[in-house]
Amino acid sequence: MTHRHAQRLSRRTTLGLLFAAAAGVMAAGMPAVAQAQAKGEVQLRIGYQKYGTLTLLKGRGTLEKRLAEQGVGVKWTEFPAGPVLLEGLNVGSIDFGTVGEAPPIFAQAAGANLVYVGNEPASPASEAIVVPKGSGLRTLADLKGKKVALNKGSNVHYLLLKALEKAGVAYADIQPVFLPPADARAAFERGSVDAWAIWDPFLAAAEKQLGARLLADGKGLVANYQFYLASRTYAEKNPEILRIVLDEVAKVDDWGRNNPEEVATILAAQTGLSKDVVALAASRYAYGVKPVSVDVIASQQRVADAFSSLKLIPKPIIVKDALLPARQLATSTK
């Protein structure tokens, strides 16, 4: 068997696992896509951010071509961070999107009716806590009593918790300053905060443009998975559309892994950031969409329990409740 043939089989196996259960959720009679066409409901609304495979998918335009064959259009909406993207998912302004580890937990705790449909591999180097280049802060322990900017409920919220834990600093002993990325950068530049917990490509931009220095990235602290989520209602009614989406994501993953120069060109065009910034961010990507495995769910549960123990979410949650009921969790894609 050739390597390319093995890759194709691996992707087919992965996608089969992703939607083995979803195939049984099809509506009786016509498939859901046909029913949607009959009712004039022919648009998939995708929420994305300035990072990851969905940005590449949007830039390449392959999903639009694939879904057009089914009579389905695509509408893309950019969000500044994961929490607000999932708010959009919860209120019905989008159907599908991608976020980091923490936003689904905050959303689930707030009662959002969402489901996990897949994830990219861990990418711990894609987020970090940075300080200005002239800062006197040298270790994580130096954060005690300091102001740290972050987007509340985002993936870096958990990074900050784990970093402080490693340093023996209580979360209550720092001053979190909750700001979206653009406002956090402004505060960071003018010295209104002492440190900034942020993800790529904003992290790469801070390094390249501001000379920001890494106090710690996620390596050895967090997994930093990128998750694909959908509203439960949409996922139950349209599994075949989501199957097509994840198939196209898998193809973009395969392409992106082997074409870093083209990836940087597309990301620069899509984000408005310079090519050297997005090239640095892309160098830290982890490609390869997978089913949400038992191990990944366990990792998410640890994140949820950490937030619950600090009363950062209103109630404890069971992460696996945010899976399609008929779904069989996979432990391997091979």
C-alpha cells in the first residue's frame, strides 16, 4: 500500500468515526439536505476566528464548491474570540464554528445547547503568557500581584490557571484584566497591564511587532485543542452537511501540513496580518481533524473541573453531555 493510499484510508476511517452515529440521526423520508432545500433553508452559517484550519478553508473556497453541489450556500462570520462565537452559536446566528478548550465549557455551564463534532490535535505552543520586552518579570512566580490581560472564558484562561498552579501562585493573588484581543494588545502596549495571556496569531504578532517576550507557553501545562462545534439542533438535522464540512477540513489539513508557504500566503490575505507573523503562527499549528476521543473528553473534563473549583463557571458540568446521544466515542483513528 502506498503512503498516499494509506493517508486516504486513514482520513476515511477518521471521518467514518466522526459520523458513524450521525448517519442514524437522519430524518425519515428525504435526507436532511433535501428537506432543507425543499423549505428554502439552504445556508450553512460558519463562525471562525483569525486562526486555524477554518481560516484556511475559507481562503481556499473548496467548501463552497462542494456544498454548492448539494444546493447549500455558506455564510462566514468572523468573531474576535471563542466565547462570543459560542454565544452566536447558542442564540442561533451561526450553525458551526471552531474554538479552543475553555469556551465550550463556559458555554455548556451557561446552558448552551451545543455539541462537539471533532478536534484538531493538541497545540500547546500556540498560546502563551507574554510580557513587554523591557519587563522585569522573569518567572511565572513574578506574576503575583500583577495585572494579567486575558479574554475571559477563552483557551488562555485555563493556561493562566495551570501556569499559576505550577508557580505556586494562587489565582486570587493576581489581578485578571478581562479584555478581548484588540483591547488587550492596546493595554499591553501602553503598559496598563504587566502581562498578557494570548493565542496565535495575536501571540505571533506581539512577538514580531512588539518584541514581546514569552514568560511561558502551553508546553507542559495544557493541551490547547481546537474544537469544532455545532448547535445540537443543527447537528441532529444535518449530519450529512457536517460530514462534508469535516471532509473538507481533513483535506485542508492534509494540504496545509505540506504547504507552509501557501498557508502563510492565504492566512496573510485572510487576516490582514503580515506574512512573517502568520508564518510564525502557522508553524505552531497542529493539523489532522479527529473524532473527540475518550482521552480528549477526559482532558476537557479536567478543564471544566478546574474552572468549577474556582467558581469561574456557575455550576459543575459533565462534558460528555455535549455529545450527540447516539455517538460512540473513538479512542483511535487507525
